[in-house]
Amino acid sequence: MKTVIRGQNYNFCVVVDRIGFYIKALDLTSSRFSFINNLNAILSELDIDIDDAKVSESQWLVTRSEAILFFRQAKKFLSTKSSRDYFERKLDEDRGCGEWENIQN
């Protein structure tokens, strides 16, 4: 399963594949992207404890049922403009730390 949610400055790709779940954010200006599952704001929305072992990874190996649950939750909170705007501000802060090295062609 995959859905793309278009924001003002970022596109969000929410994915469940055969091995897990991830959210990829693409900066529309620079074409740089990052997997953002472990962003604190995302963890909070998904009700994931910061000490959970999966937090150390940007793509989570989880059961199919967990992946589908996370997919539905992420799709819901990224689909509302106010929530999406909040995440875009958080991503601007994260990008400011210089960790967005991946470039999408």
C-alpha cells in the first residue's frame, strides 16, 4: 500500500510494503528526501515511545497489522492541512540540521 499526500513544501509518501512501514518526506524545492518515521512529532502521533527499539531505524520492520495501523494513522494526520502544516514546520527544523542528504531524481 502506498499513498502520496501533497503538502505546500513537501510531499509525504506513506508506505506499507512486504517488510514494514515508512513515511518518506520529499522537499519540493531541493528534491532532497528523508524517511521521517523517527521524527519526534511523528512518534508522538503514532503513540510510539522514544525508547522503542524501532525508533533507531527510519524504516520499520513491523508486522503487517502494525504496518496497516500506522499507515491509516499517518494518512489521517497528514491529510489535514493544519496537521500537515505543523509537520512541514518540524521538517524545516530537521532539514536545518543538515541531515537530508538523499536526492530524488
